[in-house]
Amino acid sequence: TFEGNGFNIQTNCNMIQGEYTLLGDSISFPLTLTTEMACDNMATEDALRKMLPDIVTISMDNDSTMRLNGSKPSEYILLTKQDR
């Protein structure tokens, strides 16, 4: 979720949250905090922690899909809106 200048990502095990800066389609995540619960599979958390600092732009594919693009075209995070 994105609210104000903060974000919150909930994985199956941990949470990543912090601040983001948005200017046009450029985005950065200068401050992130992560819970560090031990999980059976940490692949999602490890990938997000590695990729967030390298995210440079944001694009909306539609009203329910957001793409966070890394500095390399092959690296991105795809976020989808979840119905609650």
C-alpha cells in the first residue's frame, strides 16, 4: 500500500515499510524497514530487499497494476491491487 509518502509491503511472512519519493515517473525508496521473522521460504523478502534500492521509475499498467522498474529493463516489481 502507498499512503502519503509512505509504503507498506506485506509478504507471506514479513513486512517491508518506509518512505518513498516520487517526482514525475521517477521513484526512490530512501528509507526502508523490514521485519525479520524467520520463515521457511525467504525468497520474496530477499528479492524485495535487494531490488527496492535499484527501483528508478514507476508506471501504471491499469487501475489495479503498478510496475516498479529497476535500472535494468529485466528487473522490476509488479504490484497488483488486492480486494479486501
